[in-house]
Amino acid sequence: LAELNLGRTRLYDAMYLAAEKLKDEAGHKAIVIIASGDDKGSKVKLDQAMVAAEKANAAVYAIRYVDADLSGTSYASLTQQTTMRNISHGTGGRTLNPGRSDALTKAVRDVAEELRGQYSIGFTPAKLDGSIHKIDVRVNQHGLRAQSRKAYFAEARP
């Protein structure tokens, strides 16, 4: 994974390794991905990377960027867009599509600003069974929105 190979983004491996590094860290955790959304050559599958992020309680922010100079085109495939959206929304993060290189800096700033302005809520599940459970957070006040993960990992206690 340490090797650089333009055109061969190991997106799922990178997300999995980042989640593994963060899983034992305390506090609010986020993984920021800047990629096209196309995975080439990962050893882990998307669902394994998603589970690792869920277990680490890390929100994934996916900045979908396709550089026309490197790829030869700025066309954004529907599959890549869907992948990036599923990664971020499933973990409580967000997807940004800056489109142009000058908008990339703004997208990174937007993520940083959002992370600084977040509040965390928590709860203790009724059973700690070592499995992943769905969760739905809603806000009843007009003008406010909740951005949350779609599932949580109820780590079993010895």
C-alpha cells in the first residue's frame, strides 16, 4: 500500500487502514478521502472498509475529484459518484464534488469548518453483542438537520 502508482488508487485499502489506525483513538474521528471514487487493486472489499470505519466510529468525508490533466477527462462516472456517496453517508460524513482544481481547496476548507462546528451525542445500547446495528437520528426543529452515521458497532465487553 505504501507504493505510489498513478491511476491505481487503492481506495478501499486506504480507507480500511485509516480506520484501523483510528479505532483505538479517543474522541471525534474523521477520515478525509480525496479521490475519483474508482478503486483499482484493493485487497479489501468496500463492505470491509465500511465495517472498519463503523467499528472505528469514524465519519468519512469523500471529496470526489477527477483531475483532467491526470485522467485525460473530467467526466464523472455514476458508479464512482455512487461509491463516494455511499462511503460518506453510511459513516455520517459527507460527499463533496469540487469539479475544478481551484474548488478543491474550498472543499477541504469546508470539511475542516464542518468538523470544527459539530456536536456529538451519545447513548449506551441495551446490549453489547459485537454486531452492527442501524441507527436513525432525527431533528424536530425547523431549520436544523442531523448528520449522522447509519449504523453503529456494539462492541462486546468481556
